[in-house]
Amino acid sequence: MNKSSGLYARLGAMMVLEFLVFGSWYPTIGLVLSENGLGDLIGLVFVFSSLAAVISPLFVGALADRFFQAQKVFGVLHLAGAAILLFIPSAVAAGNDALFLVLLFAFTLFFQPTQAMPNNIAFVHMKDRHDLFPYIRSLGTASWIVAGLIVGQTGLSASSTIFYLAAGWSLLLGLYSFTLPATPPQQRDARFKPGDVIGSGAFALFRQRRFVVLMTCMLLISVPIAVYNAYGSTYLSVAGIENVASVMSLGQACELVFILVLPLLLRTVGYRGVLTIGLLCWVARCVLFMSMSTGPSWLAFVVVGMHGACNDFFMITACIYVDRMVTPALKAQAQALVFFLSIGVGQGLGALIAGLIYNGTIGNHATSDLGHWNALWGIATAVSLLTFLVFAVLFRGPRAEKSAPPAGPKSPQEAGPDPSDGPGTPSPELSRT
């Protein structure tokens, strides 16, 4: 094995372990809580997770990116996360709401920054071979599938033991991180500004109608996303689906397929067309979820499999679109802004709304059957349809808005290649499984 192959293998192992941690606890945490008498906390769990995604970059951006080697910060974060995860099962078993929420929030504060760090470490060491990054990144998606199969096939989908499993992977990754190639601080001399965390440098994008419409749609679609993330596993269990974690891993398997189709679709139907398809997929998915209350159980495999189309054709495509709207100097700020609005604000509010609906409908019943879920999926369907209509009526592609580019781009509106020119590369922070 030559030096480059060895490096790529080490980076691939890092990616595999990162998603084994994530895929072990995240997909079925809602089912774990609902089966252990803590169902009313599900919405808050995802609210806190989104809050951590906004808060944690403050200390990682201020300290790690400027003073410490990235692989060491990555290792310390995972070791700290592993230690916290070990205490969560006992809090679940005791039914201690407050302790569970405190522990989970503390864990996500350490975990959220690690989602972008493997990508950043890989890019530093791959240098001019960024064309190989998708293959290394795909190992992460594959390991998420493996994590789901392990949890599902061992019967742990509804067990708090998943936190012990995640702690084991996190401990292993934390130790392994210290063997990774040295990755020095990339912004040692840069002055940290809190506004950088939310992408304040890209606020000028709000002067463009298409950006405002796109961000509005990302905020709206966060409601059905939050419903699925928080309650999808519980709903599948109520529907009689066994090995829920294994079934949900089908969504990531399909995502691998759809991400390969995405460049072809962007070339043939364009960004507006792909974004429209993505929103229509969300409408269809929510309708099918609601249809499961009276329809066949095999619909579960269809709605889970649609995860790839929903995520890739709207969320990932939107990130690519924004990335191509701005100059290279503003790309990081633009993606930080999108991350803050979609993951931080959007999915946080979405999880809060989903939790209120769940607690006011399904949570009021001593026993749960599929009919009790119609209100939740009905609202998700209505919001998905509203999002599609807003996009279809108000979004206008760049050909309708652009003017002749000036000689020296100085703002996002004047910058970057036209998104209609062809597909770009999504920011790694937003290419979330």
C-alpha cells in the first residue's frame, strides 16, 4: 500500500467511526424514549440538539480552529462525549426527565462540532485530490447503514443500550483520532467574530428574492423533517415494523443511489426542477405516512426509502445552489448562514412544534394506534404542500434575475458562477446524513 492509499484508508476509518457513533443513537432515540415512558421529551431532545448545533461552534470556532490541532480536538470531543453517554441509560431507566435532558444536551454540545470536522481534516490532507472525497464520505453513509443493522438485528431499537453502543464507538474514535495525521489550526491568525458562527458576512444574500424564498422554504420544510426525525421510528414501531433501526437504514442506502443521480438531474432539469422534485417528494412522503394508518405495512419501506430523494433533491441541492451564488471568499459564511437557519433555527423550531403536536394528540392516549397519528402527519402534509406552493409561485431562477456581472465582484449578488451553469459541490457541513 503506497503512502497516499494508506492516508486515504486512515481518513476512511475516521469517517466510518464517526457515523457509527451517530447512527447508533440518533435514528431510534424517539422510539427509546416513547418505550421508556419519556415520550413527552422527544420534541425537546431535537430542540436541544439544534440548539447545540448553534452554540457549540462558538467554542470550537474560537478555540479549536485557532489554537489546537484539529485531530486532537476531535479526539477530546469524542472522549468527553463517550463519558457522558455512559450515564444516559441509567437516567432513562430511572425516568429522570431533567437529568436525561441535561446529559443529552451536554453530549450534543460535544458531538455536534464533530460532524464537520472529519470533512475538514480530510480536505486538509487530500490537498488537490478533492475528487476522491465523495468516495471517502460515502463510507460514512455506509457505516450509518451498518450501525442501523447492528441496532436493529440485535433487538436494541427501543433499548437505552444504544447509548452504551454509541459510547463504545465514541471511545474508540476518540483514541483513534490521536493517531491521525497532524492537522494544524487553519485560522491561527484569524480574528474570531461571533457573527461568523451564523454567517453574518453573507447577510447581503437576503437582498436577493430567490435566496429569501429558498430560506423560507427550508424553514417551512423543517417541520416535516423534525416530525420524521423525532417520531418516525416510534410511528414505524406502532405500525408493527420489527427491527426499526434496520428498516430506517434503508433511507441512507437509497441516499447513496440518489446522490449519484443528482448530477444528471441538475444537468437535465436544472436547480429549480430538482428543488421542485424534492419538495414534491416530501408532500408524497407525508401523504404515504398518513396512508399507513389504513394501508399495507409495506408502505413503511417506501416512505423510509424516500429519505434519499427528499434529502438530496431539496436540502443538499439547496446547499449546492447557495454555494454557487457567492464568491469563494464568502462560501464558508454563506454555508454557515444556511446551517444556522436550517439546522439551528428551522429544525429547532420544527422539533418544538412537532413535540407540541405529539404531546397534544398521541401523548394524550394511554395506548397508541396509527389513527391517533393522523393529526401529526396531516399537519406535516399541509406544511409540505404549503412549502411546495411557496416555492413554485415565488422562486425565480437566476436567468430572470441576473444582470451583466461587474468586473470586480464585491457582494454575494455580484459574485460566483451562475447556478444555472451546472452542478457544484455541496459544503461538507451541510451534507448531513
